[in-house]
Amino acid sequence: MEITSGGTPGPRLADHLAVLDNNVYGSLTDAPPARELAEMFVRAGWRARASSWTDYEVKHEWACIELMEPRIFSGVVEPSRTEELGAVLAGFGLRYSIELWSEDRTTLVRELTG
């Protein structure tokens, strides 16, 4: 599926998450370029759009993350679904590191690797 600046269809981020600052940060080891990665999310039912020349935003009802070069990401995830984000990345065959931070970004709440 082609990703345009207007985005692709898919679930929208829940309103209560849309107002939060970033709470999730991570890296992807040996991942394809951000565009290819965004296309993988689209095929899995996520919404995606180009957010710059090289970066892509992918959204679901429970997460909105910015895929940036070189293979890093940041955004918002429903804290109770952090492991699900890891499962999505693992399902793509990717190695990842995820940090979940408190809403005020002062406390590291959880770290996941896979």
C-alpha cells in the first residue's frame, strides 16, 4: 500500500491518548528504512502518514509512534498495552528496545527488549 502525505485509512488514536506527551521511546535493531516499516504497520491494520521527508507516523487506537531514522521511535502508547507494541514489532521479525515513561517523563516505568 502506498503511503501518501495524507495518510492511509486505519484506526484513529483514542482521544485520551491524543492529549498526552510522549511516553514511549525505543530503537529497532536491523529494521528496514522507516518507509518500509510504516508499510508493514499499514499491512497490519495501522494508520500511517509521512510526517517528514524521512519519518513516518503510525497510529492505532492505543498507540501513535513516530518512526525516525536511524531506526528509532517515540510517541504515545496506552501503558497497559506496551507489551502489545512489543508483540507487533516481534511479529514483524524485528529486534527492539522499548522504554515506557511516566506521564511527566520523570520515571522509567518499564523496559522491554525482544
